[in-house]
Amino acid sequence: MARMYYDADANLDLLAGKTIAIIGYGSQGHAHALNLRDSGVNVIVGLYPGSRSAAKAEAEGLPVKSVADAAATADLIMILLPDEVQKAVFENEIKPNLSAGNILAFAHGFNIHFAQVVPPSDVDVVMVAPKGPGHLVRRTYEQGEGVPCLFAVYQDATGQARDRAMAYAKGIGGTRAGILETTFREETETDLFGEQVVLCGGLTALIKSGFETLVEAGYQPELAYFECMHEVKLIVDLVVEGGLSKMRDSISNTAEYGDYTRGPRIITDETRAEMRKILSEIQTGQFARDFVLENQSGKPGFTAMRRREAEHPIEEVGKDLRAMFSWLKKV
Ligand code: NAD
Ligand code: MG
Ligand code: MG
Ligand code: MG
Ligand code: MG
Ligand code: MG
């Protein structure tokens, strides 16, 4: 079994006296910055001029600088920008401000693995990737817990890269939950596969198709919403707590029998073949090329898909229903 590392395995002192620049203050950025600060680490935030996040970071007492100034000041630079802007920001503002022995860190391997960011050879290059969204990274830390993280070393210029990555993971609360060692390649390929096939692409396609099938057959959209979308969380919570068997214990025997006999008819051999094809597009760099080119051309397809998906009837019904839930909660 793969080894998990915990608080006792990591040494936060390795970050003592160092300045950590968190570049970007979005989902991951705000969580890393605040958790590290609360762990006693010296944190600054690097943002572009006019960023709306600057006021939020300053309200937390975090010093905000330009990306270039933050990179120049810091010993460890964690890049928490959207993946598609990292290349340009790195080239123009970070790379000229790196010094030998600095640590360049990422929360996802995409830009290093697909050679969009090519760091100089005299800095450590590491990854600490929380396996959860930023708001959970922050909330669990405040509760004295943490989100499990992956960590990896791409380049070890100082001989300390691995220990420093583990110290960073401790600072954001990751070692409270456990951290697992990987490589940039493995993290990148499995992360992309997971989000495309299961977590985001697969799940949303499943939810929408189920909803559409019921509505087309004349059932009320509100019921279709409850069955195909709302209840997903209840099921997933059980699966995360105790595996598929805990969920199957909790559902009715009728539901369990339907699960075993009908589930495999939804994910067919054809679906599995498509999963392998998607994995291969990730491994060959075809997906990365598509995404990079899409962004270079100003995201025409991305924007159109975003708009079309936001207009899906399940979103309309959901908005109305959820507004009722919060109205009920307020009373
Ligand atoms: P985000 O979109 O939530 O936040 C990005 C931040 O960068 C924002 O503060 C934004 O204002 C700023 N920004 C955008 N363009 C900029 C520019 N040109 N110059 C300077 N700042 C700019 O991003 P995120 O979801 O936190 O993702 C950051 C990294 O973390 C990515 O590598 C992502 O793959 C990784 N990651 C994200 C999650 C997640 O759940 N969101 C989980 C694990 C890893
Ligand atoms: Mg987003
Ligand atoms: Mg992921
Ligand atoms: Mg991802
Ligand atoms: Mg039911
Ligand atoms: Mg049962």
C-alpha cells in the first residue's frame, strides 16, 4: 500500500525565516495563504494590478504586492493562477525574479508536465496538490483538520526539495489528513482523467442525461431534478464515508438490486473504450494542445459551451428549487 505521511513526518521549521509568495488569490490561493499564515509562516500575496482579490487579501492582513515584486521578495513562490495563464505570467513576471535556491511550487502538474512553464535549473520545483476545492482546504484547516494532498518533486536543486514540499503541505494542513507522494506526470494525467471522465465530465453528463430522459417522458422537471441531481450528494457522502458498500447498506434492497442489474448497462464496453481513448488523449498531450490552443484563440468554444450549459433546463429548475430551500432555511 502507498505510504501516507502525516504531521510527524514533516518539518515546518524548514519554512521558518522564509517568505512564501502565493500568486493568485482564488479558490486555492486564499486557502493556502490563510492556512500558511495561521501556521506561523510569513506569507505575501502576488496579484495583478486592479485585481478584485487584493482587497480581500488585505482585509485578512496579508501584504499584497505585484506578482513580480512578490516573486522577487519570496523564497518560495506558489503559483495558484488558472492553469491557462501560468505560462505568460511565469515568463513575464516570475522567471526574471527567481534566484538560485528558490522554490517554485504548483498545485497541479499541467504546466510543468506539458512544458508550458520551463523553470531555470537552479530552483527547486515541487507540487503540493490538495485533493479538494479551496474552500474545503480552508474550512477543514479552521476545524483543526485538513484535506489530503499529493506532493511531488520535479527538480531538486537544493537537495531539500522533497522536505520543503512536505513542510508546505504541513503548513496548509495537508499532513493532518495525510499526504501521498507522486510525480508531476502521474498527478497531471490522473487529475485530468478524473475530472474529465468521472468527477466533472462523466458526472454532469450522467445527471443531465437522466434528467432529460425523465422530462422527455413527461415527468415534472422538479421531480427529475430531485432524482437525478439533488440526491447525488446524499449518495456520494455515503460512498466517501464508507465505500460503495456503506451506500448500498443504506439504500433500499430495491435500489441495490437496480444498481447491480442496471448500472452496468449504463457504463458499457463502449463507454470503457471511450474512457481509454480519453486517457490516451491526455497521455499523448492531445488534450493539453486542444486546451492551450483554445485559450490562445480567445476561448471561442469554451465561452459558447459555458453559455449553452448555463442555459440548460436543469439549471433553471435548480435555481428555482434551491431558492425555495434557502427561503425555508431562513424562516
Ligand atoms: P482560480 O481561478 O480560483 O483563481 C485564480 C486566481 O488568479 C484569481 O485570484 C485570479 O484573480 C488570479 N488571476 C487570474 N488571471 C491572472 C493573471 N493574468 N495574473 C495574475 N493573477 C491572475 O484558480 P484555482 O481553481 O484556485 O486554481 C489554481 C491552481 O490550483 C491551478 O493550477 C489548479 O489546477 C489548481 N488546483 C485547483 C483546485 C480547485 O479545486 N480549484 C484543486 C487542486 C488544484
Ligand atoms: Mg473555475
Ligand atoms: Mg483534481
Ligand atoms: Mg484539475
Ligand atoms: Mg429514490
Ligand atoms: Mg440496503
